[in-house]
Amino acid sequence: MAFQPNDPHLASHTTPPTVALPQRDLRQTARGQSVPVGAALTEPQDQSAAELARRYELLQRLGVSTAASEDFDELARDMAEKAGFLYGFVNFFLEEQTFVGLHQPPADSGHIIVGRTMSHDHGWCPEVVARKKALPLHDVHASPRFSGNHVVDAVGIRSYFGAPLIHDSGTVLGTVCVIDTSRRPLEEARRIRDIVISTGVQAMDLITRAPVR
């Protein structure tokens, strides 16, 4: 995940600092919110219109909402607590990264508070979707490839662990991930990675037996 200072994605606050990520205008349906196939698309190079259409088609067929979900929020919280991380996400890759599950520090904690959507242009989850396998970054500064990210400066993130949400059909719906402002010892990387991968399996179980709350 990454967040964008000095643009409309960031709202100016005092305590706590808040990253107000933009909310998408979604069409209400009986089970939540969705966007009709064929809507105007503005996608980065790593996500084609066909991939996005397949995601929407699959979510519609499974009866899964793209709205925030209590079940996914609980999964994100459980994952973050088990890993010992400040933030946890269940993330659908739609026109924007859409956090149907979100866990973060309390509003009075002094940590950055984030919204439910984020551009495809930032963060490490796009890499997870592209590679279709987990990405463990115990210290984002350990690799020049991953250290140059807006989230490092805007939120001070030092560690990221993400895993893809892959349906049996092969469609990658998004990711689950945790982020934190502290780096993690390398010897903890396998344990945290396994927690995130296990949460991805649980999220796909929820998705395939929708509806979720």
C-alpha cells in the first residue's frame, strides 16, 4: 500500500494525521456496491480492461460486494494482530485498489488513518498481483526496487507482507497484506508471510461462499 501526500488523496489534519483516500462512486446493488461491466476505465499498464472485466464478472457471479465488509474487516484485523502489524487490508483490484477489509490504529493513536481506496500507481500490492505470489518485505529499504515508494515518506512504512487472492479460475481478484512503521527481523519473515498467505486462503473461502456481511 502506498499513500499520496500533497494531492487530493491526502486530507490535511492535525491529530491524528489522516490520509483520506478517494472513495469511488459505486452503483448500489442488493448485496452492496458494484460497477457495471463496460463502465469507463482508467487503468495502469499492468491491469488491462479485460482483466478488470473478468474480476467484475467473477465477483458478480459469486455474489460478492465491492463494498466494505464486516467479515473482511475481521479478517484484516485478525491478520494484523497475529502478525503484530499496525495495518491489515483485504484489497480488491478494481478501478482503484479497494479495501473491502481494513484494520488500522485507533483515530487517537497518532498514526496515519487511511481511507478505503487508493490509486494503482502506488504501493506494493500491484507487484503482488503481477507476480501472483506472496511478497515479503521485512524492511522495504533492503531493496532499492521497493524502497522508492510514496508510502515510505507519507506514512513511514518500513515493512510490508502481501499475498494474492487467486480464484480457481485463475483470476487474480486482489491481495491481502499487512504494513507497519517498523522493520521486522529477517528471521520473522517466514512466520509473517505464512500468516498473510493463510489469511488469503480464508479470504478466498469467504469470497467463494458469499454473501459476506
